[in-house]
Amino acid sequence: MTGQKHDQNKPDWTLLPMYSVIQIIRVLEFGAKKYEREAWKSVPDARRRYLAAAFRHLSAVVDGEWLDPESHRPHLAHAGCCILFLLWLGKSDETQAI
């Protein structure tokens, strides 16, 4: 008898680069301490503001600054966090532009 596992159409979590994901989690932990856990979900004009924040963090990297001076975490992790927020905020209306 051969064992079976029906996982053909399920997400393959092993594809995630875990070091990068952990960096984003560290940014989320920093934000949860600074503000409040999941407070990002109720920020006014969140789509525009998180898009702007992602661009600011990317711009800092382009300018040669790797770490955010306040959190001491990579700017790219902050940008990734903003992008995750934007994906979450857009999940209810995927046709709406940011």
C-alpha cells in the first residue's frame, strides 16, 4: 500500500523565502508595539498612504539607505509590509485601483 496526500492544488508554502518573510514579521511586530496590533486596518485613506509609504521605503534603498533609522529593520521589509497591507485592503474589491 502506498500513502496518499491530496495536495496538488494547495499553496506550496515552501516556496516562500522565509528569511524575507521573517523580516516583514519583525516590521509588523515593531508596528504592533508602536501603534496597536492590526491598527493598520483602520488607517484613513489607507490605500494611498501605504502606497506612498512603500515608495518612500523603496526610495530610501535607491538612495543607499538599507535600514530604516527608527525600526532598524530593512526598508525593503517595510515596503513589503506596505504591499501586503495593500493586497489585504484590496481583497474585498479587486477591481478598484489603488
